[in-house]
Amino acid sequence: MYTAHTDRYADMPYRRTGRSGLKLPALSLGLWHNFGPDRPVETQRAILRRAFDLGVSHFDLANNYGPPPGAAESALGEALKADFGPYRDELVISTKAGYLMWPGPYGEWGSRKYLLSSLDQSLGRMGLDYVDIFYSHRPDPETPLEETMGALHSAVQQGKALYVGVSNYSPEQTREAARILGELGTPLLIHQPRYSMLDRRPEEGLLDALDELKVGSIAYSPLEQGLLTGRYLDGIPEGSRAASDSPFLSADTVTEDLVGNLRSLADIAKSRGQSLAQMALAWVLRGGRVTSALIGASSPQQLEDSVAATGNLDFSEDELTRIDGIVRQASKA
């Protein structure tokens, strides 16, 4: 029987999410990959246990995470039953709906029909009465935003979610979503954008909008699909994402110029006493504008390495200037 470490809250920083009362750990565990039938169950369970022992109290999912879709939620459901029953009130569990989940016209996007049906299915897979955060995973260009936000509001009204969020919404869409939800009486808690040293799009208005709205943020892909892990400092290794047929990172992306820039970033990280991955996580969390960064893990050891990044979240102006210069070169390559 699993018993959590008594000092699990000793070292992890926790940050208030926008103007809400909810605090999130600086690093949250995303179950996008590595939680499905193609991975050993004991490895999955070991990662979750180690995460919680290290203060990572937020597990982030979506209905389509796996593979196959739904597998990550089912895996978490089994782990909750086996290990985390006594700790449910210490956990923040989030899920999303928006991408293709089942065939037909009601299996994706942002209709009330899809979102609330998906949430019921997610709760069933995880064996939960409610999730802490329920997201609209992406904006629907053909469904009125009032309907999508109304469905999120209904999830809270029905007691199936405590808070609601959006992901992949533009600054303008985020402002409008926050306005609609505010009028309904269910505040927008959080936005989940893609953000990393190599992907600065949230800096083009989104972070400013979230600051003004007092909405939290949680960054996904802070390691840029593995490019910022250090795996590619000598090119494309066997077994890596870029060496596979992954739709998220192609071999064409890993050019000689990019590898050179990654090495330069790794040199800065080394001077900070960090790995490239640790510095990349620290960079996303610098200054406190981002509430939490989502990490994945294929082993407890990889998780421990990521969590160690929280030991040094401060950057000098010189470091930030050098990083920006290298990233600008990478964007031109």
C-alpha cells in the first residue's frame, strides 16, 4: 500500500492561479504520453507516486490522451483506486475536451452536446465524481462561444468540475471567453498555451491579456517536444521523437544550425548549474507570469531531474539577453 512522503510539500513552490484561491505547483505532471497500454503499468504508477512525493500535486489530462484515446484517463483511474484514494483532496486533476474523440458530428469541437458528454465519459474512466479543472481544449470556429462557455458553466453548476479553463485560445478569444463566463458567474480560472524558449507566441498579447484578466496560465510543451531536453545536442538519436513518425517533431526540424543553437543554450545552462531541460523549465517559470509548467516523464528519474529545475528559477539580465540572441538565430535558421 502506497504511503505518501510526509515532507511532500517541503520544497515545491506553489503559485496562486490568477485571482482564485487555487494554488498550483510550479511543475505539473502531464499525462499526454507514457500513460497507455504500451507502457508498463508499474512504471506509470511509479511516476505518479514519485511526482506526488515531490509535491507535484496536479495531474493534467485530456479525453484523447493515450494512446489510444482515453487510455491516460483509464490509467489514472486505476492509480487513483490503488494508491491515491486517501489523497484525493490533495490532488488537482484536470481534463479537457475539444479534439476528435469518437466518430460522428458530436465527437469533437465545442458544442454543449460534445463537451458535457465527454466530461461524463472522462469521469467514468477516472472513477471520479468531479474534476478540479475542465477545459475547452480548442476554440470551435463554428459553435458560438456562448454555447461552449455555457457548457463549461454547466459542468460547474452540476458539480462535475470545480473550475474551468481554455487552451489554445487567442488573446481575443480568451478575453471574450472570460467576459461570457464572468457574466454567467463562473470565472475563467486558467489558460493552457504552448510556450517555450523556442515558441514565444504567448508573448504576442496572450500573457498581457491574462495579466489584465487576472487569469492563471499553465504552459504545455515547455521542452518543445524534446528539443530542449539535450537529446539532440549531437543530432537525432535513435529512438527519439524526431527519429520516429511522430506528427509533433520531424527530422527536418533538427537542422545543423538548430543543433548548434541548442549547444549554445546548453552552455548557458551549464554555467547556471543546470541541464538544458532544467534551464528551459526555469525560463518558462521566470518572473512568475506563468503559474505552472507541464512536464512529461517516462521514468521517475526523469521526473526528478525536471523537478530539480525549481531550485534555480532566477535569471540575470545577461543570461536572458544571451538566450534571446540564440533563439533569434534559431528562428532564422
